[in-house]
Amino acid sequence: MSAPVPSPAGGRWKPAPLLPRDDARETALLFVIAVLCFLACLAAVTALASDRAAQGWSREIRGEATVQVRPALNETGSAAAARAAEALAGVPGVAEAAALEREKAEALLRPWLGDAVLDDLPVPHLVTVTLDPVTPASSQDLRAALRRAGIDGVVDDHGRWLKDVERSAALVRVAALALFALMAAAAGAVIAFATRAGMAARRDVVEVLHLTGAKDDFIAAVFQGRFARLAAEAGLYGALAAAAVAAILKLAGGGGGFGPALPMHWADLAAVSPCPLVAATVAAVAARMTTLRLLRGTP
Amino acid sequence: MSSKAAAPSEPPPSPSTGPVVRFETVGLRYGREPEVLKDVGFTLAPGSFHFLTGASGAGKSSLLKLIYLALKPSRGRVELFGQDVERLPRADLPFLRRRIGVVFQEFRLLDHLSAFDNAALPLRVAGQKPAAYRDDVAELLAWVGLGKRMHAMPPTLSGGEKQRLAIARAVVGRPELLLADEPTGNVDHEMGLRILRLLVELNRLGTTVLIASHDQELVRGSGMPVLHLEKGRLTRREGAPA
């Protein structure tokens, strides 16, 4: 009597995988890819937080202007500042304009100059202007208003700082993207190396498949599927670990993010969700290209 | 045995009424080494049965490798089923290989697959669904005497069982040409005769068979035509059809 025939119709039978599992090698590879994914996910979350921080800084800087008033000969500095504030408050696109009291101006200078010399110094007479966030007035508008009111003053729209902040924000974004691309390339290289090692270790399987009439695509799909599944699993572990670390940092930072400088939202953690898919795609492409290149060298 | 042939996705084999195999002044060398095959020329007619004999190192396995497309000749011309293999695009070679069944000297069974999965491998590679080949493979394994061992893993099989499993895998796709490299080399005489009977039966079903063997007793006993290799040259064609 023969043994029972495998029954795909009656049960869950399906042919065994063409590649045997190699636990030691695959555990090491899983760990390396998971670490790369973990770092890439942290880079992505940090990029989002730094982008938000940069946008916040830009918004704050863009929303304010400072006017330094030079009083006329027969006028006190405080009076000139008050007159300038009044003139500027009426400009469309200005939400609020207020003369900075001498005490406040001294308080700003005290950390730099100390108490001793402040009484002898001509403290500048400043007007702080809060701009409308939707339709902010331009620095030209503010200068024109001062001119019309006959006030000699210098308008600082913080443009120099804004450029610096925007340049820094762009640099952070590019650095985060470059880091992410580097991680993806490193993962691809690791997969390509592992595919080569896997093909060398499973030369018997490759040769038998090749000689029994398997097309290169079929053999490539065997390796591609194996490494894509492995990378997806590693990507999941890396993403979960990165999300956990980011969550801990957010909670440790008082719920504000990695600290006041890098505000993070809970929604940012969703940025790690494509990681398993991206890792699987990178692995599949790397394994396929490597396998096809190696097979091209065979008869 | 009622195993179905190749997968539906496979292009139809090119019509060939000529020889299944034709070698013309074929030479083969490995790297810069001296030629292991020199000016080899022969043909295998459809449905023929030949032994390939020669001392160890005479080039029998190399000649078989040229036929099953594991090697390319250094010179000369190799035709399979009427097609010059040198002129065929690489993408067409798998379809040619599927028309050839090979019983390797060292079996080349995959240890992590069951006997059933090993035997079914060529059909799986050709894209057939398990439901389509399940019964045929089981029937074939029963035919080679492995009906009770289809779930066994190769390391647990005896030498004779491995040999018969290798034959089952070689013939499961109903190849037009069957090559066997020392198929009786790892089994006792009685098992050798049994395996030879299997191959003869396949030949009667229409398969062209070429067996490399140094078992002179088996070769002489069979009465089949012989191609003899000596130091890389085909020196004798005993009883070969004209």
C-alpha cells in the first residue's frame, strides 16, 4: 500500500519552500537589517520633529518686527517710541505695536552687560511689532508709516535670522533624507551580500533548479521572496523599536517631544509604518538583481 | 505511468524529425588545461538507447554535461532537437532543458524536500500547480517502487531508493531525452538490473536514452549499442544504428 498522497484540495498542503531555512545566518541578517531600519525610522521621526521646530521658529520670526527709534532733538526717547508705536499700530497687517519700556530693554541687556554700566548707557528705544499671521505687513510698509509720521527709525524684520533658520532647517531635512537613503543603501548592500552568500551556500539548490529547466526569473523569485519576507520582518522589529524609543523620549521630554527644541507629535510615530514594506522592497530588488547577475554567468 | 508533460506556459517544442543529439567535431577544455573531449562526433536518433562507456576520466560526465547544457563546448557544434545550442538565446535554454531528464551520478536530491517534492521539482519549476501534478507524481513514485516512501526525506533513503527517486525526478516531465550518469554505480547488481529495466521501459515508451556507465557486465548483458570514449576521443560505436 502506498503512503497517502499529499492533498492540496483536502487540506492545507503545499509544496515545501525551495530554500531551506538557515537559522544562524538568517538571525544575524535579521538583526542587522532590523538595526538599520531602527536607525532609519529614528532619522525619519527626527526629521519630522526638526522640520516642525524649524517651521515654528520661522513662524515666530516672520511674525515679528523690531523698530529702533531715534528721537528728534526736542523729544524724549520714550515719547518717540510711543509715537512710533501709535503710527505702526494703524498699518494694515500689523496686529499690535508697543513701545518697549526702558526697564524691559534693560532686562534684555542685563545678562550681557551687567547692572553696573546700564545706567550710563544710552539704551535703544525699541518698538516691538506683532504682525498679522495671515497678511503680514512688509518692512517697506512699516518704513513708509514711520516716514509719514516724521519718525526716524530703523526697521528690523529679522530677515537675516529667518534666512539662517530656514537654511538650518533645510540642512536638517537634507541630512535626515541622506541618512535615510544611506540606511536603505546599506540595507540593500547587506541583502546583496547575503544573497551572494545564500546562493553560494545553496549552490546545490540553484544548480538543480537551473538544470531541471528553471528560468532565471524563477530562481531569482525564490531568493527574492525569501529575503523580502526576512526584511519585512526585520523592518517591523526596527520600526516598532524606533517607535517605542521615540515614545519614551517624548514622554521623558515632558510630552513636548525630544525636548523643547524638537517638538514631536504622536502622529509622527506613523512615519515608521511604511518601514516593513520599504525594507521588503529594497531587499527584493537587491536579491533579484544579485541573483540575476550571478545567474548570467552560468551556461 | 501517466505523468503529463511540460507546463502549459511552455512554448511548443520546435518540430524535429532529425537526431535528438548531434555532435560535430566537438572539443572541450577546462580553462587552459588540455582538451578533455577531442573532435567528438555522433548522433542519437529519436527513441534510441545507447550506453556511453569509458574509463574513469575518459570524459563521459563532461560529454553528458554538454548535452544537458551545464557546459558549453570550446569548439565544434552541438545540436539538440535540431537546434544549434550556440545560436539559441539564453532565455530559450530552460525550455530545451525541460525536454531533457538527467539522472546525476551523485543524485543531486534536495535534502530539505521530501521524496514527493523532489520528484515533483521539474513540474513545479515548469509552473504546474500542485493539484495538477499530485496524482501523477504519486503514481510515478509507486512505479519506481517508492510509493510508501514519498514523504521520506532523502537522507533517510537507501542508495537504491535515492537512485530510483533521482530517476523519478528525471522522467516526471516525460522528457524526450534521458541522460543517466552511472545510474547503477551506487547500487548492488540486482538493483542495477532493476534500474536498467526501468530505463529500458522508458525507452520503449519513446524516450531516447543515453547511459554513462563503466559497468561492463551490465553493458554487455543489455545488448544495447555503445559509444566508447578513450582519452577524450570517441573510439568505438558498437552496434549503433546506422
